[in-house]
Amino acid sequence: MLTVWEAHILSSSFIESAIICTLIIVFAAMIYVKIRCKHTGLVRLGCCVIALSALLFMANGIVSTCMQWRYAQHNQCVVEGSIANFVSDQNGAESFTVNGQFFSYPTSDHLIGYDIPQRDRGSVIVGEGQYVRLTYYCRSGVNIIIKIETSEGVGRSTELQR
């Protein structure tokens, strides 16, 4: 079987939140430096609070992602077979079953897992009848795919991060 997609701990949403937090911190530092000589300590304190809040937000995201990754690695299951009951809606959500296990994506409540609809570039799920081996974990009743393998070599061999 050829691995065509695999989740990684440094997901795109993790990287995006780190960039946003860094920009907030830089912006707060620029304001602090600019008004340092002109205003009272209260304004400087406000800038420090903004920067600290951004750092705490980023740290929370890091801890949350690491905990979810650890949970996924320790609670993973594997199912192999042909994709059946494939459904794709206009909003990009897809669902299917493999040997009785139901999969649906995108789900907005996870950071780690496959969520690329068939119509998007980079999708490796092509639809009904495709033979796959899926590594997944279940959280709150939802099966979240963390690795896709196929014997047909369908899709590009990639290491997407999400």
C-alpha cells in the first residue's frame, strides 16, 4: 500500500494561529515603543496585556494540538476496503463508509485530520469503489482520518499538513 496522505502535528491551522499571534505581539510591541515616551504607564500596561494574551492564546493552541496528536496516536484504528456510499454535497462536505465504518468531513472541531473534498486540488479520496486503508481515531463519535493508503496510487503522494 502506498501512503498518499498523512496528518502531521504541525497542521496548517496551528501554523496560521502562530503567525496571527506573532503579528499581534509585534503590533503591540510597535505601539508600546511608539507611545513609550508620550503616555502613562496605563497605556504601556495595556500593550503588555495584549502581547501576553496573544502568547497565552498561542501556548493554549500548542498544548491543545499536542494533546490531540497524542490522543490520536494512542487511540488509532485501521480499516481497509472499498469506499461505499460516497456522498459529496455542494458545500464540500463528503461522507462514505469503508467496511461499515462511517467517515465524514470536513468537521470544524478538529485540528488534525483529513478534510480535503474531492473537488479540491490535492484530494486523495476519489469516490465510490476506491480501495483504501484508513488509519483513524474516534473522538466524540466522529471518525477522524489521520492516514490514507491506497494500492492504486490514486492521488498525489503528499504529506499535507492538517
